[in-house]
Amino acid sequence: MINKVSVNEKLDLIKQHWDPIIAGELNGQHIKLVRFKGEFTWHKHENEDEMFYVVKGRFTMKLRDGDIDINENEFIIIPKGVEHCPLATEEVSVMLFEPAGTINTGDIKNNFTKINPAKI
Amino acid sequence: MINKVSVNEKLDLIKQHWDPIIAGELNGQHIKLVRFKGEFTWHKHENEDEMFYVVKGRFTMKLRDGDIDINENEFIIIPKGVEHCPLATEEVSVMLFEPAGTINTGDIKNNFTKINPAKI
């Protein structure tokens, strides 16, 4: 059975910041949705590139060699091994595209870490 | 060098319907952008799942067991092996996620076929 997915409807189901859900899966990759506000944690992914597409709002991707502001309808791809830290002064809604099994905090384990995002 | 990508700016560079561009690459997958209008061609991809996310507008994904209307901010994942045919009565802008090397017309070769989309 093939169903379409409303990104906005899924985002409305998210109750907590920094708590990603899995909205789709294809070719071993996950489509995740997350709402966040505030500053995340510096981390990197050893083996996974990660794409952040802003559905609504804006945020800053902090990188060791400079910050990049990502606005609505823009995306950024963070290559594996590159340290990054998302920062959102206001709430932002983001669609992530990354390999299944990618841990949100990468090489760091702390209170932000979500090992098994819900499939909603 | 890490750069962000404006999806709208990239879409503005597309001159022809059904002519996808590669806007990003990660984990062996391509982010493609395409604008289309009218009816495509029935086809399937033997080895690749394909995701269609509507950035602007709407279209109908024709499937052998029924049509599904995909509106702005919605997506659909077509599993490998499933025949499909996009139909847009008005122009629609779509972001595709699929493995690098995926041919737009899958198992069919005709005037719609684009073997090497431009990286813009």
C-alpha cells in the first residue's frame, strides 16, 4: 500500500524539540522530521552525510570554520566527519535525509541522544 | 567547502519541464529538482525507490491501482518495481530523493529520458 505523507501533519504530531520522527524510508535512507529551538550539541557523524531542509522557519548551522544561516526552502548537506551544531533562536521545522540508523548526536552521547526515533 | 542550497533559486534555473537537475548528493543519493507539467510516461525503476516532495503546486501520481493527489508540502515514496506516471494539470515544482544514477524514465527509453542530469 502506497500512501502520501503530509509533512505538516506529521510535524504537528511532534511534541518535543530535538525529538525526530521517521516519516519515510527508501533505499536504506530515512526521511526524518524534527522541530527544534535553542542550541543542540556539537557532534559529527563518522559514516553518514546528513541533509537538513528547512520546511518552516530558519536556523543557523554552526561549523568550526563559520556559521551558515539556513532559511525556509533551503538545505545544507553536512558531509560525514564534519563537526556541526544546529542553533535556532526561534522554532524551526526541518526535514532530514540520512541513512537509516543515523544517531542524531553522532559521536556524542548526552541528553539530546535519541537512539530509536518513532515511526509515525 | 560547505554551501547551502536555495531550492527556489535552483528551480528558477530550470528551463524545461521534465528536465531534472542535481542539486545535491549524499550517501550515494541525489537530491534532484524538477518542474513538470502535463503527463509523463508510465515506467518503473527496477532497483530504486523514489521520493517525490512537492515544493510548489500539486500533481497526481498515477498508479495502476489508483491515483494519488500530492499537494504542496506532501511527499510520496514509490517503491522499486512499482509502475507510476506523474500527471500535472498545472506546473509543479518537485524535489526528488533517489540513488545517484537513477534514470528518470526507469525501464522505458523515450523522448522524456534524461541520462545525465546537469549538476547546477
